[in-house]
Amino acid sequence: MWKDDKAHGYGVYNHTDGAKYEGHWHEDKQHGKGKEIWPDNACYEGEYKDGKKHGHGRFHWADGSTYVGEFVDNNIHGSGVYTWSDGRKYSGMWNNNKMHGSGVFTWADGRRYEGEYFDDKKQGTGVFTWPDGRKYEGEWKNGKQHGVGVYLSSRGESRKGFWEEGKRKAWYGGNEDEKEGFDGTN
């Protein structure tokens, strides 16, 4: 459909590189609901505003990864769920294509983190749980345990301690020789 010599309404555009857009247009720009498919079979289906992905949508990459959620100005922004092709999954808040705010990240092997993110890294407070039942609940900085936290062993024993850059530095109020082999990695 056309208006004043511009795409306006519903239409299909086939790019010379093999990409295709099918959906709504407003004054020669993708606007409203639409679907875009690229030659590598990556696909976006959702809302557009002034030629950009904007609103709710679903993006499926060629490697099998997917994102379902909010977009702003072509970026993942707001609430959404990203699932990687290797089984990792993040459900939470995003800011300009980065995990930012509250969220839950799970791994295929059973690890889980629930807490705060800043600029794609764990930061603030959060709980990391390992498949064997171990758990760290406390402060994070730059993706690593950093500050005060409580460590729960696989035997159910709880200890409060202090971590720096992912490594436990001290236990509070206990025998420093008591160690369980916690290495701070995740």
C-alpha cells in the first residue's frame, strides 16, 4: 500500500541481500506489527516504530538463541527472556542489550543466580545456588562475590563471611581453619 509515493499500510519488501520484511509501514518506515527474516534464517517478529524494533517482539538468531520481550530503538530494553542455544537462560530486566536490574539466570547444569545485575554483570545483592545445594547469598560486584555474604554448604551448614573479587577472605565469628573448599567460582 502507498500514500503520497511512500510505503504506507501493509506491504512486503524484499532486500537485494535476500532479507525480507512483511508488515505495516508508515511514511516509508516499518511501523506497527511486522516480521523480518534475514538470509541466515535469523528472524524478528513484533512491533516497529519509525523503522526500528520498538515494543514487544521475538528475535530468533541463526545459532538457535532467542529473546522474547521488550525492544526500544532496535535494542533489547525493558523486561524480557533471553535463551542461549547452549541452555543458559536469563529472565529479567535489560538496558541497551545488557542485563541490568533484577533477574534470574540459570545454566543447563543446574546453577542459578537470582539478584541484581549492572551492565551485564552480577552486582548488588543476589543468591547463587549450585546443583549440589551449596549457596551464596550476599553482595556482588563486577560479576563476583564481593562484600558480606552467607555461604550454605552442601551439608546445610551456614557461615557468614567476607569476600573480595570472588574469593572468601574471612569468616565472621568462627574458626578460620574451617574450610569446605569453596573457591568462589561460578
